[in-house]
Amino acid sequence: MLLKPSIFHDYDIRAIMGEDLDEEGVEKIAAGLVEMFHPKVVAIGYDMRTTSPQIYQALLKGLKGKVKEIWDLGLISTDMSYFVAGYYSGVDLVIMITASHNPAEFNGMKITRGGAYPVGGKDGLYQLRDLLIKGFVPSIKLNYFTQAVNKDVWSDWIKENLKLIDLPKMKHFKVVIDAGNSMAGYFIPKFQKYLPNLEVIPLFFELDGSFPNHIPNPLLPSAIKTVQEKVKEEKADLGVLFDGDGDRMFLMDGKGRLFSGTQTTALLAEHLLDKYPRSLILHNIVTGRVVKDVVEAKGGKVEITPVGHSNIKRIMRRTGALFGGEHSGHYFYRQLYYADNAILSFLLALEYASLSGLSFAQLYDKYNKYPQSGEINFRVDDKKKVIEDIKNHFSSNAKRVLDFDGVRLDYDDYWFNVRASNTQPLLRLNMEADNEEILKQHLAEVLDFLEKEEAERVEE
């Protein structure tokens, strides 16, 4: 049996199939989930990866006799799995088979409890890891006649998303969409018949888990370059890139400029505050200051959270926040169970452009207020020590120090955050400043300090 402890992460289970995890290990995970959460009804969906069918079959085998009913959701996006967990009261646990934007040899699982509560590292994944690695004997002997049923959730999913958009006010848009041979190529056509003003120029819509064109990561240069060229060639209004499991979305304007997660968070926050005034907006610790500027100008409130979907969802529930945005391209909505939702984010962006009368190039300029370093990654021997050293060295003149996810230090004219990656053995640095000169000066200072700490800069 292959079941390495390293496959359990803060947000999901992610493994190289055949090296870190095999079918017997998947069966063990299924049994462990039953032991921990005692579900009666389990829903399983999957993406287009080549190993998804074998993981699905192994889950069925591991759950058989231990639960009353299994829903086969078929091919879905990850944000649909969250919807299933929130929308259908009868489901106790949803397992999404995916490895997000990782290369083809990876696969894994994202797990959600009924009510759309994520199962992250602190919510049970690490406890599950420890239970399985130690070995366990089921505490309750179960012998159900397990019924497996096909469950089509597409009509409910489409209906609930479109309810949040004013379709008659949607203007015509010509848009290049790069699906990366992944799930967006499956769900965009299902929405298109309800969006008569949306003219789609498809790139790589054919589902293919070997990813023959590029890895389905919207931030890869290969993906960005392809969309840039097509947007300019077609004179499109915008481009859109989705990741492998379809829960992240990045906009590109008609000039081929990619919106950052910060810019899109600001755009969506402004639009939603027009609809729901004086609401609370969340953004993670890496997201830039333009979000705060926009929210406060609209009379809303803003709160900073740690990075990660399970963290932001937990805080949204506690505070009742309307919307949350992450620099990574995840956007979360109170109306849909505090879960991230890429297709709704895309539709809301189109709606805002329609109502504002602004082109996506104008929207890019509007929210491109502060220059950013982009994410810079480092390999270090002791991540905690380096973060603490940075905090001690740079905090004396800071106006604000946030230390709940690495450390973020805010000054009058710039800020920066250094945090440990939750999915890789790296430190990640992000900086933003009032202008390029200030950014260059202070980035050099931090990079010089990290060099003295023997941090090795790496490209992901």
C-alpha cells in the first residue's frame, strides 16, 4: 500500500499517483473518513485527470458497506463540489477528486462536509493523516447495503449562479477563454446558451488530463502568452484563464494585460458593494491596498485574513462577510455558502463592465494603483527562524505588524509579507509600494537581508 504522510496538506490531499498514493491507499482514506465523520451519504465528483477514474473506483470500494448512499456527481469543477455540500441538505460529505493546477502526474482530493464546511489541515485532514498512518480498527462495525446513484447537479448549479446576475443588462462581449484542456472546457459551454451576448473564442476546451498544450495554471507564461496573442489577434474585449479544476479565474484586458488577484478582488468588491452597501469584505494578507481603498470609499468595511480557502471561509462564516478575495484568484461569496466560485466571478466582472460602461482596459488601469513585486520564492533551511528574523529586523519603523501568516509589515509608502508556503517547502515574498522607485529601493533591502539569511531564490 502507498499512503505517504506528505500527501496531506493544509487544504487538500495531493499526491503523485503510483509514487505517493495508490488505490489501496485511497481505500484506506475512504475508511478513515467514515471513521472520523460518520457520513451516511457521500457525494463524489472528479475532474478530467487520467487517474481520476481509478481513484473514484477505489473510493467506492473503500466506502462500500460503510455508508448508505453514494452520489456519483460525474465530471464537475471543484467549486461545484462546495455547492453540492451547501445546497443539498441530504449530503454529509463531498469528495472532489482533483489536483487543481498541478502537472498531469498528480491527483488527490478536496473534502467538504455537509453545509459546505471545508476539511482542511486544521479541520481534520491532519487528524485523518495521523489516524491512517498509525493504523486503526473501525470503532463501529458497519454493514450497509450501499446504494450508488448518479446525481446530476448541473441545472441547480447554473440556476443558482445566474440568479445572482442581471442578465438583461449584460452587454455583448467577445472573450477568449483558455480552459487548458481542463474543466472550464466542460462548464463554459453549459452556461453559454443562457448568455446570448457572450461570444466565446475557445482555447483548449477538449478535456485531456495529459495537458498536451500547457499545465492548467493561469499564471504560467505559456498560458498567458497564448491568450495574449489570441486576444490581440481577435481584437477581443477580454481574455479569461481558468485553472485545472475550474475554481480559479484570471482576467486579461483587450491589450493583453493580466489582472492580478488584487485588481480582480477590488473590481468584484466595488461591484458587490454597489449591490449590498456597507458590507464587510475580506482579503488575505498578500492582497494589495487598492482593495482597502475601494472598500472604504464605498462605505464598506475590510478585514485581512490568513491565506487559504479554509481560513477565509471560516472567518467569513464568523463575521458574515459578503465577499472574500485572494491574490491567488479565489473569490468567495456569502450567497453561495461562503465558497469560492470562479464562474460567478467571471459573470460578475462582465456585469460590472456592462453597468459601468468601462472597458476591461479601463478597469485594469483603474485598479492598477500600486506597483507590486509579484511573488518571489526562496528555499531556506528554517522557515520559522527566517520569518522571525525578518520581523525583528524590519518591524521597528512599521506602522502595523501582522504575524498570523508569516509576517506582514506596513509602512507609510509600502508593505511586504513573507510567509511559508502551505503546499511547498518555500518562503514566499510579496511587496507593494506607492511607486516603482520606492518598490525597487525596499525590495532590494529585503532581498539583501534574505541573501544574508542564506535564502536561495527559486523559480516555481
